[in-house]
Amino acid sequence: MTKRSNSDAGAAGQGATEGGAGSAGNRGQAGRGWRDLIELDARLHEQKNIRILTPEARVLLHLRLSGPVPVTTAMQVAGTSYRGFYAVLERLKQAGLVATVKDEKDQRVRRLSLDPSVPIPPVDR
């Protein structure tokens, strides 16, 4: 694929071995399809100012690929304003898709995690 060119795509691809099926080698490949979709969304946004993924979808896919992240990171991935992100976060929490917990090392930091029952399957290609 092409080189990542903005923070959405760069953040989304970090540590993407979470939740894949099979061996460790297969896990990285399983998330590739989701990373490709996130990168396409980022490229279209950068080049044409068009998004194909909703802020909720970007956050859910990022959590699926990277595991729990600080809320501020999720806000950057969502690509919304501070106020807009908290509306996104509230919708995700109300739907039972995500939870926030205090960071064990820094009690000021809240981490966002994906509920393990969320049906975002690995992508086999």
C-alpha cells in the first residue's frame, strides 16, 4: 500500500496484532484489510475532503487493531472536535461497544477499550 501521510492512518496502524485468529503471523495479516480501509479513508479525506468512515467506525476499528488507547488518542482518530468526540463517545458507550477506565499508571488519564463481544471480525485475505 502507499505510505501513510496523516495522523489518522499512522495512529490506526500501530500495534495491530490485537484479536486476530490463528498464529501470531496470521494476526498481523488479519488486520491488514481494516488498516487498508482506514488508510483509504485518510487518503480520501486528505486529497478530496471526503470521509468514507464515520467517526464511530474509525474509533472502533482503531480499538480493534490497537487495543485500549487514551481517550485523547481516540479523539484524534475520530477526527472530530472535542465536543463532537464526546457525543461520539457517548453513543459508543450507550451502545455497549466501548468502556472507559482510569489508566493504572496515571489516574488522570482515561483509556478507551473495545468490548470483547463487539463483532468486528479479523479480515482474511
